[in-house]
Amino acid sequence: MILEERPDGPGAGEDSNRLQDDSSIRKDCDSMLPEQPCQLQNQRARLHQQITKELRMRTGRENLYRATSNTWVRETVALELSFVNSNLQLLKEELAELSSSMDMDQPEGESVTIPMIPLGLKETKELDWATPLKELISEHFEEDGTSYETEIQELEDLRQATRTPSRDEVGLDLLAAYYSQLCFLDARFFSPARSPRLLFHWYDSLTGVPAQQQALAFEKGSVLFNIGALHTQIGARQDCSCTEGTIHATEAFQRAAGAFRLLRENFSHAPSLDMSTASLSMLEQLMVAQAQECIFKGLLLPASDTPDNCPAQLQLAQEAAQVAAEYRLVHRAMAQPPVQDYLPTSWTNLAHVKSEHFCALAHYHAAMALCEGSSADKGEVSRHIFQPSTTCEPQGPTASSIQKMPQHPEERRKLAKAHLKRAILGQEEALRLHTLCRVLRKVDLLQVVVTQALRCSLAKYSELEREDDFFEAVEAPNIQPKTHQAPEVKMPSLSQMKVTDLFHRLSAGLKEGDYIVSVNGRPCKWWKHVEVVAQLRGVGEGGVSLQVVSMLPSPEPRSTGPRRAALLWSQKECGFETAMPARARPWPILGWGRKTKQSKTGCHPDSCTNSNCVTCP
């Protein structure tokens, strides 16, 4: 038996305990490694369960809303649908942020910014394109509808993907691609004489109330609304604590305003309240105001490094007054019927809070411009920003008194104190409005921003205050709103991505590779491409007569040998084809049916003739 020496020296027990502790720590760390993915998976499962529960509740209330004729019951159910719709929007936003694994925490300190107002997407139910499109292809175009199953399935997959787009540029491209396909479908399948028997079902983004229409314009308008709403979500997710973030946010809100303007100008008689003229006008104003706010944030970033720069403070004062004026217009539009009846109250209160907050910021930066800089710069301040204005509600001095702005340092200090006093009062009013709204009370970031601005005003006011200030208080004039970069309402880039018509094979029987030799009996062999397209686009309901030449393979002879291409002449007039020689019957002619129907209306070639289409030239 071999004897071994035991480590009985000092510290031996401590080393063994330390080893045991280290091993236990490693085990704990190893056990915690898979915990984070499991936790994310559990959160996703919980959100999916809550979304499923809300969807069931919405279905029940929707059935009751349609079945009842009692006015009181319908109003109650509509209110419940609005509540369920809000919960669904919040749950889906949380699920999207969880799936994207993006860190959306706001920066701390001076870079904390006031939150924006994003718009939720409209929701829709599944739609069966296959049955009505196959019937229309067979009945009107006299082609085999089953031969277009691939195209129909691709259209259904595209629409299904647009129901849950990603909150980024990829989602925008997806919605734009589907909108372009709708424009192609509108020009090809929908007309006063014929249209597929489809029922488009969408939910109101603001109230959650369902709406149905058979018009394809309802589908196109809803998709365009979601394009604008997705732009608002992208803009609200930008980090405005850096210059790049403010630029992207400004661009997003300008695109959103353009989408709502395009929808308001080109679509009418909307069955849902969120797409009414009053709502779209208000949403456009809101997006312009938020874009103006992002512009102000972009100017505030470099100016915060040089607080003693008088021209910079002057510009900030005017820019803040401009933002306050924009939000005052938004608040006025939100508070008017019928928008105020279905708009979330928190939006109206937030617009009011922002108008007071930015008006107070205008007075704060005006005070900073008076306190810092040279006398010449201060003279510029008095001549440019202290003018009669209705931007800030408190009454200012008259025009005659403004021309006599003080130039003495002591008098300028008193005027700066007066502006700071109005800034403090405005920020306190913003905090009071924030407290009155139950929803806004939960937005801690909004309170942090306004409270931080109030502290800065109080600190600057204490610096200017003196013990011997027993003079009569000076009343600060209003700030003239002015911006050096007005927001531009930009139309969404719907035609930026190249989109191919899914049903390009189905174009009045024409196929790729056909040669058009005459239009309405006029030879067009030497016509330019633009001239032919102009003739085809000018076709009305009467149709057009085209004479085409198709390259078809000749019948293979009994003896072996290469096939020879043969020219086959055919004439199509107003949606029908003339009878062909019997020898040509065994081979397909442009995939066109051989039934003669003189009563059919004309079929247009593969070019979009819809006046509302913004994706086609």
C-alpha cells in the first residue's frame, strides 16, 4: 500500500474550497447559457397566446356588431372593438421588437428625446384569389384558368406576406410590390363591365371596426395606408440623439405624409373612418409636425455644444416656435369633430403637451440668445424674432414697443428673465397636461424630457435673479416662428423597385414574341414603339383590332429532321379571334380560346391604363 502525504498545510482547505466554488460558478454559468433563448421563446409563446385571445374576442364582437340593429349595442361594441384593436397593436409591436432583437432603449442624459406618435397597421383577413380569377380567365379570356395556378399562388403568397411586414425597408418594398400588382390587376381584370367576385375585408386602424367592399380601390387604399403607417413606425424607431437618426426620421415622416396625401387625393368614399378625408388630413398634418420636430432635433445637436453662440440660439428659438405652431394646428384638427370622436385621447393630449413644450423651448433659447453673445448679435435678435405673433398664447407687446428693444445689459438681463419665466410656465403647463392623461402618465420618457427642460430653465433663471430685483416685471414678447428647412411632403417610392406583372401571359391573348403588324386596320410596321403604345393606351371600351404574327413550330414530318418555324397570321378584335384554317387547329394559337363572342368588351394589352396608378409611367 502506498501512502500519500495529505496537504495539511495552511491554505490547503481554502484552495479546495475555492476550487469547489469555481466549479459551482462554472456550472451556474453553464446552466444560464441556454436560459436567454428559452426566455425569448417563452415570451414569444406568451405573446402569441395573448394575440390569439384578443383575436377570438374581436371575432365575437365583430359578429355581434354585424348582427345587432340596436344603436346603443353597436356603439358599445364599437368601443370594445377599439379597445381590442389597441391591445392587438401593442402586442404585435412587442412581438415585432422581440423578433427583431433590436435594442430600443432610449439614450440617457441629455440625448433623451420626446417620443413620437406611430400609427398602427390596418389588419385584414385571408382572401381567396384562386376561384374568382380562374372563373374570370375561363369565362372572359377563354383560357384555361388552371394554367395560371402558379401566378395565382404567388399573388396569394404576396398578399399573405403583406399582412405582417417587417418594420423596415424590406417591409416597405413588400407592400410596394403588392400595390404594384394591384395596379396591374385593376387594369386587367376590373372594369365596369366585369370584375372578379371578391370581398375585401379590412379593420379600421384607429377603431378596430371591420369594413367590407368589393371594390379593388378599397384594397389598394388599405395597402397604401399601411405604407404610410409603416413609415411612421420606422420614423418613430429612429435614434434622434444623432444626426443620422434625425435625417432618417425626417425622411420617414415626410414619406408618411406623402402617402396619406396621395390616399386623400385619389381615393374617396372610404368605408372606414381612418381613411376618411378628415382623418387623412389630420394624419398628414401630424406627420409634417413630427418631421418639423425631427429637423429641430437635428439642429439642436450641434448647437448644444456651443450654448454661447447667439445666432445658433436665435435659430433654435425660431425653429422651436415653428414646431409649436405646427403642433397647435395638429391639436386643433384633432379636437374637431368627427375626428375627436374616434381618435385616441392620448394623441390629442400629446399634441397639446408638445405645443406647450416647444413654445417654452422657444422662450428658453431666446433667453439664451439675450444672455450670451455680443451686442451686435443681440440687436439682430431684437429685430428678427420679437415680432407680433399668435404662436404663443400669452399676449405680447405691441408693434410700437417692439421697435424699442433694450440694448443696455441690465435691461437685456431683465428681458431674458421674462422669457425664462414664460418658459417655466409653459413647461409646468406641459407637465400638468401630461398628468391629466392616464395613458400619458405611463410614458415616463415624456415626463423626463419636460422635467429636464424645466430644470434647465429654473437653473438659468436662478443665475439671472438678483436680490435687488424690485422693479416692475417685464413682459416677454412672442417668438416669431420661422424655419430654415421646411418639411417636404414626399410621395412614397412605389415605383422604385422593378415589379413584373404576374399575369403578363394573359393580355388579350397576346404572347411574348408576337409581332403586331396592324392596329385597327392601319399597318404599323414602320411605327415607333411609342406610337404603338399611345394607340393602345387610347383604347376605350370599344376595344381594338390587332393583326399579329406568331412564331409557331411547324408540325414534325414523318421523317426525322429539324422543325421549321412557320408564320401564323391571326386577327383578334374586341376580345375574340376569327376562325382559323382547319390545318392550323392541332396547334395552340397564342393560348387563346376558339369561341367567337362578338359581345365581349375589348381587352387591353399589357400596359396599365389606370389613371390612379402611380407605379406605371
